[in-house]
Amino acid sequence: MSHGVRTETEDEANQALAAVPQVVISDLVPEGRALVPVQTSDRLYIAVRPDAEVKQLVQELNDHIQHAYGTGLVVPYNADGETRPRPTV
């Protein structure tokens, strides 16, 4: 904790968190929709209707994920398929 003084490490951590979409429940999602993506200047929010049907929610979420990959908004990590070595247990 930095007691009001931001460090480079905290700024980097905050930037990394801002890159992660955040799911919120909102009554403002239009009737008939399960979710609506909301892009702000620093983060993507996925607003979910409180009474959303699970099947519809999953379908709409998958549609938005496909769109994000298709438009380059999301870039797959380690797209070459190689995995890093794992420790033996």
C-alpha cells in the first residue's frame, strides 16, 4: 500500500485490470436482451439483465466473444498452440 502515492507497479496493475472486462448486473439492459457490452474510455463492461435466462445469456456472451476476436478487440494469447512447460507434481 502506498498511502496515496501511486507507484509504477500499481499503475501497471491498474492498467492490466482495466484490460479485463467486468461483468455487472444492470436494470438498464433493454427488455428482450440478456446482456449489453458497454465500452468506456478505460474498460469494457458487460451489463447483464438481472432476470436474464441462462441459455440466452450464454448465447449472447458467446456471440460477443466471437465478435471481439473477429474484430481484433481480443487477441489470443499464445496463438501458436505451444504450451509452456509445467512443473511436475
